[in-house]
Amino acid sequence: MTDTGKNRIWVLADDRAGNVNQAIGVAEAMACPFERIDIAYGISARLPNFVRRASLMGVAPRSRDRLHAPWPDLVIAAGRRTAPVARWIKKQSGGKSRLCQIMRPDGGEGDFDLIAVPAHDGVAPAKNVLTIPGAPHRISEARLVLEGNAWRQRFKDMPQPRIALIIGGSTKKTQFTAEMAREVTQMALHAAGQSGGSLLVTTSRRTGQANESLIADYLEQADIPFHLHGWNSTGENPYFGYLALADILIVTGDSVSMCCEACAAPGGVYIYAPDGIAAPRHCRLHQTLLDRGYARLLAYGEVAGKAQMPDQIEAFAHPSLQPARLVAQRCLALIGE
């Protein structure tokens, strides 16, 4: 990441990892040099954007020191709180800096040259709005090749098909229950047992210690080869190796980013989506991924009626979901590349 290229590109990176990954994913897909500008906030950042407008209100002094001329040709940002900062930069540049905002800016939409929103957000069409099938991420085909090479030897003794079980957890609006943890783990164990395969299991910060312990107990009790990387594991995180090497991926439907990253991988993707695990907008994402052939449902809730679970969990081919690339193409056009 640098600012020495022909076009100066800034990525505004706040304290939310999901936002940062989306913005950097777009910048990396552009294959142009870029500079990451970390944005720290004070309490005023909680104010609505119609109050903050095009300003640095709520931005910590140490971050303000990074924001000075020469101004960039393009600003890429994600999330509501970065939007006033991007608008302020454009104002300081005399309107020359182009703005790409990922997700709704919640104010000043006309100042943005490009607003990239996932289809499941249901944003009204507009000249500067680009609707994409999911959230941008950093999982490119090239990265998957590199990660596969890095992890292949370590997983060489894990029988195929390798089934990656990617487990999220509770959110502000939904609850990942012990029953859900038990059910999805048993489904994965059953699939591995039927196929003679193995499991690659990872949990997240939101899974919870009690659910992690429950999952680990089920894995230990089953006569199925497995590799488990818990949230508190101290070893190197194999998540990207799982994505690269799994023949089948089972992902819980509580996270937009997890579902979209899984759909970038080559393995067949199954979304575990029982009633109550996902917010309505997440359910709309699931339906988008199903309709476009990126994934299938493992457990069925309101998103697809009360259909039965598939008789067999199997590997299947699907396109690689690359929303960041769609946004990057529009960004390149904005700066004349």
C-alpha cells in the first residue's frame, strides 16, 4: 500500500474490521497503488450524518493529521461513519477527489460518485448507485491459490472430501443458540461420515465459549478426522487455507461477510439458516446467493419456506463471488484507468 502511483488512492479504514476489509478488497481489486488512512473516532461520531455533514466532526486529532493535501484522486470508504470524512476530503479538493462509498452513506448521497450497495439492502436505483450481489471482500482466486499452496501439506492427511464448517454466532439482533451449535455440528459430522471425509472447523468471536466447548465435545466424541481452530486458539489461523482446500463449505447464515467469502471459494457452499439465526437483510442475501447459484441451503427457515434438507451434502461447482471486482471496475473508470 503506497501513495506513489500515478493516481493517488486513499482507503479510509475505521475501527470496524468488516468495513475495512470491504474497502481494501475494492482497492486491491483495482491493482493500483493505494494508501490506507486509519480513522479513529471520538464521541461526536455517534451523531447522525445529517448533523456531521461534510466535516471531520467526531474524527480524533491523530487521524486529522493524516488528512491533508495533496488530495487523492479517489477515496474508497465503507460504512456510515466514514461518509462525512470522504465528503470533507472532496470539498477540500475543490470537487476533484472522486468518492466511492461502500454501503449507504446515510446523507449527502449526491456528493458520491459511486455508492456500492448489496442487492439485499434494497436501495433505490440511481445514476451513482451500483448494486452488487453481496459484500466486497479480499478473497481473490490468486489469494486462494497461494493459501492452498501454503496449507496443503499440513492438511494432506485429512481425508477428502474435506468439509469446512465455518461458524459465526450471535449478533445484536439474533441469537446463535446451543441447539443451533449442536445441530450444525452434527449435520457436518453426518456429512463427513457418509462420504468418508474430514472436517475443518473454525469458530468466531461471536460463537461464545459455551458453544465452542459444545462443538469441541461433539467433534472429540465422533470417529471423524477433524481440525479445529477455535477463536482463542494460539496457532496460525487456517481460515484462508480452509477456504482454498475445502471441497464443501458449511457456513452459518448470521454473517454477510462469511457467506460472501465462502462463495468466493471453489468448494460447494451450504448456508445453515434456521429460523432465528439471521436478520431479515441477511435472509435476503441468502436468497440472492441461492438464486444466482453461488450456494445451497442446509437448513431451511423463512428464507425458503419449509422445504426439506438436501438428502446429500455434496461438492458442486459455482461461480466465484467477486463483488469487489465489480466495484473496482467502476472505480477505475472514475479515475480514467
